Amino acid sequence: MCLAVPAKITRLEDSGQGTADYMGSEVKANFSLVPKARLGDWVIIHAGFAISLLDKKEARETLQLFKEMGAASRR
Amino acid sequence: MKELRDPKAIRRLLGDIGEKARLLPRPPRIMEVCGTHTMALFRHGLTPLLAEAGVEMVSGPGCPVCITPAAIHEAAITLVSEKEALTLATFGDMTRVPTRKGSLQTAVPAPGSRIKIVYSPEEALEEARREPSRQVVFFGAGFETTIPAIAFTAKRAAAEGLGNFSVLPALWLVPPALRAILEAGEIAVSGFIYPGHVSAIIGAEPYEFVARDHGLPGAIAGFEPGDILLAVRSVLEQAASGTPRVALEYSRAMRAGGNPVARALMEEVFEPFDAAWRGLGTIPASGLRFRERFAGFDATPKFGLARLGAAGRDLPGCRCGDVLRGVIRPEGCRHFGKKCVPDSPLGPCMVSYEGACLIHFKYGQTRRPSP
């Protein structure tokens, strides 16, 4: 049940309610637990609530690490 | 994120892991605490690949459907069978858990009552607003990932004065369960993969006792194959250097301090108590109940249900509890795959998508694709 999905915020109301794009589907979500979230940010959504903001810089670093590992072992 | 599944990078990491594992005095055995990690490890075929690299993975207690004891599942069944004009709103997999009273799926609701499958506790709240003459009970089962959502919903219900909304709580805290497993000493583990989304709420600090008091390494991991292998590698590095800590290998989605807004909300609405887990027994300060101010939202006294803290009895022969402690693998239960299968489960470990028995049943035969 701790399955949680990364999604991009597509609508954000002052009440904290809104919608997010999860792999092409629009889902309703409550963003009250991530007050710093803004339209277009990526969040982790669990049980209808965004619980965490994704850090773009950290995400890029992880991707870069894997790109390098993939490339380094290429023959 | 496809890079985190790149076969070349994965093979390279597995190679690294194999080299590090060979240098350790004992073959490492690492517990993945979270059921979603168990699922990812099996779905991507990583558990057998790690075994070949010399690392044994064991599943931990991180399945809320599973660790919720029989008494609470039975209370939910009693509630919807006996109380009229009531909606029991629940996450889907809770409905299939078998008990001595059947399951929510086989229960016959009392006149006017029904079971509603929801994805978010807010859906239950909406129903309570829409139908003021109906009692709406949310079967709130979950770990720290889910608890803030339930706290938010209860607080909102209080603000709106919705007296027809309540929660049947089955709220569990991960760190006290790890402490109980370590202190019981039934199995020797050499490190932990900590749950990424529980940690997104609680941060890293609550696991530090594992390194400090038990000298064991650990890493918080995300859920892609690459995330999990990075965490395994970190655990082996810490073991080799003798510097156990709580490594953050999921920093794109969590902060070391967790989510303070969510934690404050949990604190405001709930307080810890000594809760009874399936298989793990009663663990000090391991469950949450409503604080005095919100006590009216607790469905347990409101509907005269069995007191919180009682475990109840499992179906005869079910060893879900032993699986949750990591004492046996699912294959070690004589009913696994025979009397107990997903279509007719003997216990919740064969029901939940995060249950070790279901996952082993579905993916246990997975072979490596030929090169």
C-alpha cells in the first residue's frame, strides 16, 4: 500500500485540491501536505495525497550516474 | 527513469555487489522492510540475481494489510454485518483478507449498509458529506506513508463537524517494528533496505538506532531496480568498512528530515500506543490511536468494537506471522501453493499485492532470460 507514483501537477487550487498527470491519466489529488508545490512540479502521490516533492537536481544526478554506468560497461 | 532499468547499468551494479559480498566474512542477508520493495525485487527478477551475487534478501513486515491482526479485520466484518445504514470505506485488498468470520467480500452487509472500495480517505469523507444520515467508517490501514492522509481527513471532518464520519484505525509505525525484530533476535540480518515512501514522511533519523545500537548498516531506497541495487551496494560498503549508518539512496523523492508538515499533522491527531501486530505480538509505542480531542472519530468505541490492542486468532495453519518476521520464507509453509493460493488464501500474506506469499507465488518461478 506504500505504492506511490510520481506525477506532474496540472491544476492546483488555493484549497490544496487539484489534479496531476500520472503517465497520461489525470488524477485528483490533495496537495496540502506539500505546501511548497507549484503548478508543473513533480510529486509523489499516495492514497490521493501528494506526500513529497521531487527534486529535479537530485533526479538528474541519479539519471546521470546510471547513464555513466550503462556507458562504462558498454563494449 | 528508464535509465534506472538499463540492463548494462544493472549488470554493472550486480557485478559490484558480487565483489563486495565476497569480501565480507559472512554471506550478507539483507531485509527489505517494505512490501513494495519485495514486489519490485521479484517483478524485475532481482532477488535471484542478487542470490547469485551472494546476497540473500528476506522480506520484512512492510505490508499493512498483512500485519493488521485478525481482530481488526474481524471488527470491520462485524461492523458492516451488524450496523445498519453504514458505509465501510476501505482500500481494496483489505476486503479479501480471510478470517474466522469470513472476509469483507463474503460478509453480508446489514440493511442499508455497504462496502465501498476507495483509493483515498477523502472519498469516504465526501460520502459522509453527501449522506448525513449515513454513518461512514473509513477502514484506515497503513504505515507512516498513509497516516498523514488519514490525519488530514479526520481533522477536516472535525472542522466541518461531520459527526457521521469515523475511522477504524489500523495505523502502524515502522521503526518500532524493526526494533522488535532486532531485539527478538530470531533471525540474523546484516542490514536493511528502508522503505522509500515511509521515509519521505519520517526522514532518516528514526532508523539511526539500528546503526547505533545494533551496529547494522542500512539504506533508504526508491523502487526502480537501479534504486534498490544502489541501496544494496551501500549496505555492503558500510558493512565492509565497519561504518554503519542510514544512507539516503532516494534523495530525488525524499529529504533527510522527511515531510515536517505531514509529521506535525500525524502528531496533532494521533498518539502512539502499544499495538498488537500479526506475527510480531504487542510492540511498545508501535501503533497510533486518536488523541483525546479527536476521540469521537474512533470507530472502535463508537460502535462498541473489540478493544484496540487485541490480536485475535489467525486461521489454523496460516504462517503469515512467521513470514512477516522473516523467520520462514513463504515456501517454508506447508500450505503455500497447495491449500493456500491467491484464489483461496489462508491469510493476508497471500492476499495483498505487498504480501510476501502472493509475490513469491506469482514470481517465485521467474528464471533469468537466456543471454
